[in-house]
Amino acid sequence: MPFVRGNLVRGVTTGVLVLSLSALAACSSGGRKESGGFLGIGGKSETTASSNQQAIGVNGYLWRATLDTLSFMPLASADPYGGVVITDWYVNPEKPDERFKCTVYILDSRLRADGLNVAVFKQTRDATGNWVDAPAAGQTETDLENAILTKARQLRLSNIG
């Protein structure tokens, strides 16, 4: 998926550029503090400016739990603003004739069970060695959703305590 990777690289590059410019702006203010925050561009307090921006566009616990739960699969694309995680094909060494791919959609900024959708794709190798689409067990998607939700709840509880 070179198109997705290209967009991801451009997004990361843009993010690094924005962070660099923000750091330079803070340095140019001479590190002066005013009303509890460093002065940023235009003399505005950076605490005020940063409170108007979200770090990511979806629930952070669901995002982190998704990445943790699917960490055994190669990652093809991850969009924290749109809330989409796409894995590349994963072949279990114990079953080399089948492979799986997942797409996770985080649909809400709140930690809710209906704020998550998982799609699992399966392929099997036919007699000629070609990969052929096969139906994945419906329970697989539900099991992955439950694993992600459980991990997200654990992360939330560990942050509270």
C-alpha cells in the first residue's frame, strides 16, 4: 500500500515540522512566562493555544489498546486523527497456508463499546499456491473488539490510580 504509506510519511513529516516550529517560537519568546504558560507566536500563552487543540482525533485509550492488541501483526497504516489502523497480512507460523489482515475503526472520542469496529480478512493458499479469499469466523472480529476494549479499560484504570 504505497499510497497509504506515502500519506503517513507526509503526515509524520508535517507533524515534525509543526513541532519544530512550535519549539522555535517558544525559544524566540526568550522563555518568558506570562499567566501560567510560555508565550508562543503572537504573544499568546501556549497553555491557551494548546487547550484548543486535541492530541489525536479519537479516544486515546482505544487507540493505544488497538496498537497494543495488534502488535503481533505488521502495521500497514495508522491514522490517529481519523481513527483507522490497518495491518498488513499476518501468517501464523503454525498455519502457513492461511493469513489474516485487520482493519480497526475507532468511531468515537469516548471509551464506549460501540465506538469500535473491527474487520478481519482471511485468505487461504489453494493447490496452485495462490492466495484466495476465505470467510473469517465472525467470532474473530468480536474477540478482537473485546480484547481491545478490555485493554483500553485497563489502560484507563491504570491512569486513574
